[in-house]
Amino acid sequence: MRCRSEKTKKECGARQRLLPLAVVFLLLLSACGYRSPYTAAPDGAQAPRSVAAGLWKNRTNELGLETTLYQELAGFFTQSPGLRLAAPGEAADYVLTGEIVRVSHPGIGYTENDLTLEANAELSVRYSLVKKTESPEAAGAPRLLTLSEPYALSRDAAGTRANRQRALAVICQDLAERIYVEALSAPEAPTPAVP
């Protein structure tokens, strides 16, 4: 950066002195204990926490949605060295249960003749992630969460169905990531005794 007048030379000098300080400050701030949930655990880290989860109940007419959600969950849990997905009967630190409550597709984009151009896939779920040692009453009520994703309507039914399936798959991926991050940030649970 060139400084042309005396006044701008002073401003340039001040900026040039502040830039290294700002960089150092940002580096120190970025090292305040944050760790990415997608990176490997440091050496000597504890054994991975386990979460027992199975297929959720699907109370909708969207067949196979529970399988898509479980596959997304399994995909996220296998990425992390800090978490392990366990079968429902296995010994685990946490238990994840849930159900798919509702799927709806309200229109959100219309033409001047009131023809629907775009719809919104909305998925409502109820789930709970609790320590194995907690009683269900102590864990509180399950969370109710609704996520949505827009999709385009096509002239043919097969195209619209494919777009709707893609939107629901995106919602399942977002939901699985939310649960995964919640499981990573959950307080440490004692390792269960193996009988």
C-alpha cells in the first residue's frame, strides 16, 4: 500500500503496525480450545463413547425414511474416532431413540394462475439422547424438531417424486449431523460395566 501525503503516511504506518497485532490476536483467539468434530482424537485420548441406536419408528407414509436417517447417522458416527454407533442391545454410554412424526409438503412458490412451482418438504421428529445410567424421567421430555428443505415441482410425477426424495435425504443428513454434534458435545459418561 502506497502512502502519498503526510496525513496518509501516518495512517498507513498505523495500519501497518496494527495488522501484525491483529493477526497475532486472531491466532490466539482461534486456539482457545476449539476442536473440529471431524478430526482425529489426540494421542492418549479416551476410548470412544458409544451410542446405542436402532431404526426409528416411522409414523408417516414415506416408506424407507427411517432407513435413510439411520444410514446418515451411521455415516456421521463412523467419521469420528470419538463416537461409536452400537446396536440397541449392546452396552453403550448413551441411548438414542426417536420417531419420525410427520412429513408434509406445503407449496411455497406459485405462478400468476395459482399453479404450484415449488414445495417445501417438512420433516418433524421426536428424539432423545440420554445417558444409559439416567432414568427416562431424569432425562426430560424428548425433543421435537421440524426441519424443512425446498424442492421444485416437475411436470411429471416421477420428477417431482425424485425432487421430493432428494429434499428428504438432505433433511435426514442435516438431522443426523445435528444429533452427531449433540452426541459429541454431551458430557462424558462413565464406561458401562460389561457383564
